[in-house]
Amino acid sequence: MQALLDVILPVFMVIGFGYLAVWRGWFSDAGVDGLMKFTQGFALPCLLFVAIARLDLGQSFEWRLLLSFYTGAFTGFGLGLIGARLIFGRTWEEAVAIGFCCLFSNSLLLGLPLTERAYGPDALHANYAIIALHSPFCYGLGITAMEVARARGQRAAQLAGSVLKSMFSNALIVGISLGFFVNLTGLNLPGVLNDALDLIVRAALPAALFGLGGVLVRYRPEGDLRVVFYVCAVGLVVHPLITRSLGLVLELPVDATRSAVLTAAMAPGVNSYIFANMYGQARRVAASSVLIATALSIGTVWVWLGLLP
């Protein structure tokens, strides 16, 4: 119960404040759009840039951590794709969008603040290692699968060009790439620039959580709820279960295990809906999955916190 009160509820209360403010008309839809544009287009890319630029790459990129987390993520994508196609009879394009919902856990807006509240700022090194590869891996896999499903005879060179163009128009991936560039080259940024970036970074997560609540007002639990609860089961149970099991087999250190499992246990992120909307496939399922899984994750994250060492 203490974990629920101290760790989970403060984060979800900020989301709830955003939801309430927009629902009651105290904060406009246009304001939410502007806030999310700021967070997703500027503040969060700055946060990732700063985190990756200052990260100890040799210590943070533990192969057992990445293998545990991304094996679970890839399996989730496969289960979502095949389940949507064979169990629920969706088209291949819709199946890819549903698979992406099972793949893309909310590692940034939920995973970071929950891990920090549960285990402290020093526990975030493993989170940043996961996040550094998260958008490139998920968007790379999702876009490639979608472009293959839509290719209809498209040549391999055109397909590769479509994938790369879609990936590197994403501000989060640009921020991560620039962070790696600064880190690997040892480039020293001016102190005044570092201070300015730190100011933006401090606003990133609170503003994004509030904005996430405002965005969720637009979603309604509609569409095929069987598919939605299938997505919730894969994302909230199967992914963290695979990550935890592999962590035990590979003898992953406790700190890294906590970050990996807790990140894997996050609900699908808003990017799941953005991806579905980008291709016009399974949008109602994606929107409902984000809303329902975010609500359910209050309970499932509490359970996972109790199971972790």
C-alpha cells in the first residue's frame, strides 16, 4: 500500500489533474495541443539529449538489460501482430498498428517518473539506456513492418528510404542521435547552454504528464474491446513477465532488473495512437488501449513493485 501512495498515485494524480482540467473546460484543447507540441517537440528531446550526452555509455549499456527488455518488447509486437491477424481477423496493416500498441510501452512519460519515485534518481541510468534505443527500435520495427505490409511491389531501396525518412522526422530520435554525437565526440557544450537545457528539462516530465491527461480526454473506450484487452494483457503482463524471467536467467543486477521490468510494465504510450493515426489503421483500438491500459496500470504497476526485489 505504501508503494501505491508514495510512488504511483503522485504520478497518476498529475495525469488526473490534466484530465480534469480539460474535461471541465479549465484548460482548452488548443492549450493541450500547444503543451504536447512543446513537450514532444522540444522539452522531451532536450531531456533525452542531455541524458544521453552525459551518460556513461560503457556502464549503462548492459547487454543483459537490453536483451531482457527488448526480447519482451519484440515478443509483444509479434503476439499483437499475429493475434490481431489470426484471432481477430484484422487486415495486415491493422495488425501492424495493433502490434505496435503491444510494443511501445510508455517508457518516458510513465517509466521515468515512476522509477525515480520508487528507487531514486540513481536508478535512472538503466532507464536512459533503454529509452536511448526505444524510439529507434520501436519505430524502426513498426515502420518497417507497416511499409512491408503496404509495399505492394515497392523496391527495397524505396522501402528503406521510406523507413529512414519516417524515423528521422521524429524529434525524439533526433534528440537521442545528437546526444550520442556529443557523448561520443566528447564535445563540451558552453555552460550557459547547459544551464538553459537544464531549465527546459525540469519542465519536461511534469508538463508532459499533465498534457497526457488532457490528451486522454479525447479518447473513448470504443471499438473492439476484445482486442483492446488483448493489448492490455500483452503490454501490462506478458512483456514485463518475459523481461523478469530473462533477467533471472541472465542474472541481471537488481538495479537494472527493477528499471527493465518497471519500464516493460508501462501502458502503451501516446505514440501508439500517433503511429496508428499516421497510417490511418486501428485508430480506435490504439486510442482505447492507451486510455484503458493507463488506468489499469495503476494496479498492475503496484503488483510489479511488490514482486520486484
